[in-house]
Amino acid sequence: MSIRVGIVGFGLSGRVFHAPFIAKQAGMTLSQICTSQREAVLERWPDVQVVTDADAMLTSDELDLVVITTPNELHFPQAKLALESGKHVLLEKPSVTQLGQIEALCRLANEQGKVFTVYQNRRFDGDFLRLKALVESGELGELKHLDSRFDRFRPVVQERWREQPGVGTGIFWDLGPHIFDQVLALMGTPDWIHASVDTLRKGGNVHDWFELELGYGKTRVRLGSTPFEAGEMRRFNGRFTQGSWQCFGLDAQEDALRAGQLPDQEDYAGTPQRALCYRAPTQDEIQPAQEESIAAGQYLNFYQQLTDAIEGRGEAPVSQNNACELVYAMELAMESADSGARQRWHYTAPF
């Protein structure tokens, strides 16, 4: 029996990052979308039922899974209502902004026997998968220093809810969960975090810049984002004991989806990323850079894993422990930014 799916919200997230994959996912049916944009939905998905009452949708007996893509302040109450109503829940990032809330949702999901997970789609970016393979294979030796950045050129404040004061608004809670989740998935929990989070743009009302350092024994990781990068973004720079690896730009999937491509098209996300690999067997044998073309990843794999988890064939793509650790990490980073001091990690996820 197909999993009946409803999406709450039809902004960028619901329209670009969820609806195309649900519609193409074997074992799922895109049944309902809750939005006031009826015409926009029916133009793309004419067989989908458009509703305007979110609470009625979250409690409907006609759905098995709800995908919540509303503004951050609504995430906790809507996810709670859906779980209490016997639904599986996929929550857009950031899931919530308080550790107690994410733990409560996990406990409720377990009590109800339902799958609850968070949409960390950047785990399925081609560049991250290549970095993960380099770390796990030891091809370049041991990773000692990693830079992971998500920079943009947006020097002027925009009129949108993410750039207005509110729960989880600002660039740290927007892009931070992407790159923070990647490093937690890659390396586990750090020993400590040291963060600086600030507002640099004229007229800015929320944080628009951040730099974080994470300690893993004798390995260091730096995460950051700036709205003032007008040149080519160096997404990753991994320094290993036997070489280094640099990757530029972004996985092509987001641009492809924004342009209206669907994940089953032959030319979907066909633009590769540029990367450079420097191999150095010894400090006296640094070889010329080898250019790599990194193919886009596949966000559809997230939905395949979610389908398998709901049907009892595997684990959710983001575990409950991972979801809790990320919220704790974000809170700990804000504590560091507020105090100006390094904060040690003292959390063990309970699930």
C-alpha cells in the first residue's frame, strides 16, 4: 500500500525540496498540500488535494506521513499534533531550536510507534559524499583540518521571514544546520565548540554571519558563512596527512530543482562541481593538483530511506540521536558566541 503524504507549506522548501521527490518516490503518493497557493500547486501537481486548514490536515485519517515546511516557530506544535494523531513526521530543518522540544518529539514518536526524522538533505550532496569517501578510505591519510563553508553574496537585507526577528531566523539557524549536521555525520560529536555569530549587514535584524571551530582531539574543523562572498565559494577544504582536497561551488541539485527539473529526468542536475586533489605521499613529494568533476548527489535517496523506514525495512535517514545532537550543538554554539568562550560538549543523546 502506498504511503499517503501531505505537505504543510508550499514555499521554497515544500515546492522545491519535497514535492518533486515525493511525487517520484516509489511507494509514496503525494496526496495533499496545505497552502493558500492553490493555482501554483495545481499547475504542477493537478491530482493533489489543496487544503488550507493545517490542523485538519495534521489530524486527517487520509494521510500516513506529513512533511512540515512551515516557519520555524510552528515546527514543534505541528509535529507534536501530527505524532499525537498517529502520523509519521518529516520535519524541515531546523527541526526546533530547543533541546527539550526535539527530545519530547522523539519520545512521542517512540510512544506512538511512528517514524520521526529531520530533512538533512545535504548528507546526499555529491561533494559531501566524496569527502566522506576520502575520510573513510584513508586515501589521503588522516583528516587533520577541515573547512566547510556555505557562503553567498547577499550584502543587502531582504524582505523575507528568515531575515526578520523570530524563532530560529537568521543565517545561523538557516545554513548552520546543513553544515553542522554534515560534520556530525562525518566525525561524530566534538570535544568542544568555539563560535562567533554576528550581524554584519547594514540594517540587519538577525544574524547573517558565523564562524565556528570544533575540536576533535588533534583534528580541527571550521564551519562558516558570510553574505559578502562575491567570488567562487570554496565549499570544502580538507587537509590530510598525505594530501588535501578542495571543492568549489554547490551540488547542482538545488539549482536544477529551482529551474523546474525533476529527479527522474535524464539531465537532472547534470552540471558537475569542480574539485582539486593534491596527493603528497611525503612532505617532499607533493604531486601536481588533479582536477576532479564531482557529480551531483541524489536527494531521492533520502526519501527512499524514509520509505524503507516507514515500511519496516531499515532506519530513518536521520536518527533521533542525530536530531537531538544537532539541536544541542546549535544551542552550545550560541552559548559560546554569547559568552565568547569555548564550550565543552557534555551531552549524550538518549535515543
